[in-house]
Amino acid sequence: MAAASTRAISELTRLGIAHAVHAYQHRADSGSYGAEAAAALGVSPRRVFKTLVAIVDENLVVAVVPVTSQLSLKALADAIGGKRAKMAQANAAERATGYVIGAISPIGQRRRLPVVIDKSALDWPSVFCSAGQRALEVELEPADLVRATGARVDAIARAASSSTWR
């Protein structure tokens, strides 16, 4: 399967950031894009990060957390000095980022939004996140993900309630 070029991949190339693009076959019944990516690529799901769009004090903010975790809205609000956070509606997230749900990348978004990456990303030599298209992941060093997105790094993830990720 040939990897497509996306805004995320183009942005990494423009910035001169080393990265690898990984394509896999998407299954419509997979349930979780991140878990599907980890399984298809044969990597720990703790290294695969999902991109979520939230609203903190009426402003859109991007949160990047491991697929094994849930986003702590309180921690996200605290990380950017806000008071309240809630998840953004899917259509608002798609409009602001220019990506579809299941393929929102923190890199190369249509509108540059503040980004907060969970500190657990720094525990890995490389991490995976959406390359801006379903079934397409980009692998890069955590410091390069921070640089490409202009992100803050903070503890914004909490353990998922599911026993799937043990």
C-alpha cells in the first residue's frame, strides 16, 4: 500500500524532521483507530498517540495522549492555564484541523491550535501519531513531535477504565 502525502507529512518534510510513514489496512470493524494501528504495526499501544480536540474556556485546544489512556480534561485545562474543558464536537474538530475523525493529526493542521502532549511520549525513542489520513501513521522522535506542533508537554492522560490495556 503506497503512503499518500498529507499536510502532516509535508510539514515534517518542510521542517526537516526525520520521520517514517507507516500505512496499514484499515478494518471498518476495528472499533479503535489507535488500537488498530498498534496491532497492525506490531508496536506497543503505549507508543501510539491519539489526537483529541477539546474546548478550554471557549478556545479549541489539541490534546495528544496514548491510545491506552483517556484524556483528563481537568489536567488539560490546568496545563494551559484554563478553568474548564470539554470535548469539542466532531464537526468543529474537523473544520478547525482540516482532518476527518479517525485521522486528525497534531501536525499540519488547517488552523494552528495550541497543542499539549502527554509527558509519557518522552518515555519512548519514537512515537506514532496520525499522519492525517486513516490507516496512515507517522513515526518520529517525541522531541520532534513537540517541535513540529509547538506543543507544551504535561501530564494530561489518565488510565483508561478498560482492562484491555494491561
